Amino acid sequence: QVQLVESGGGLVQPGGSLRLSCAASGAIFSISAMGWYRQAPGNQRELVARITSGGSTNYADSVKGRFTISRDIAKNTAYLQMNSLKPDDTAVYYCKASVLRSTVPIRRDDYWGQGTQVTVSS
């Protein structure tokens, strides 16, 4: 089993910055990809940013140039640096990891974090 622990959410003013962290632990052999998703009231969950084991990244158009995703492979941790935050960025942010488990049967599964609230308001 794998657990994802998120931190860094909170209240920030428009134009401000916030840094989210997602630490994966448990029966992990390797992580092929980690991503951040968000869900605002009345909306479906959407992809914000993703990074693969090879270091390639992709972003939602709405956050390009403002958000940066990164990984610390040794710590099985992903980060989301959010700059120039807007009220429309307000949502619950979820971390997702595609994990190759170290336990038998060896297989790859997706895991989700519990979510962390990000509120952008003056």
C-alpha cells in the first residue's frame, strides 16, 4: 500500500505564491509519474500539472507560466510552485502518483492524496 501526504495549502492574496508538497511512502519500487489536480466547487477534477520519471512536464493552459512542478526522486516527493495566484485558482488540490509497487504481486497502481485547500482571496 502507498500513502500520499500533502502539505502547503492555505489562504493567499491574489498575486501571491504558494508551494505545495506531496510525499509518497509505503511499498514503492519506483514512481513513473506524479501530478497535481484540482477541483473547485461545481467543477470536475482537472489536471493542473504532471511530471514523469524522465522529467518531462505538462501543464494546464490556465497555469502555464505561473506554476512549476518538480520532483525529488530520492524523497519520492513532488512539489507545485504556484506564483501569480488568481482567485480562479481557488480549489482543493490533489496529488496523484503512478507507482510500481515493491510488494508481490508486482504491479503499477495509481494513488491519490487527501487533498489540500488553496484559497486565493483579498
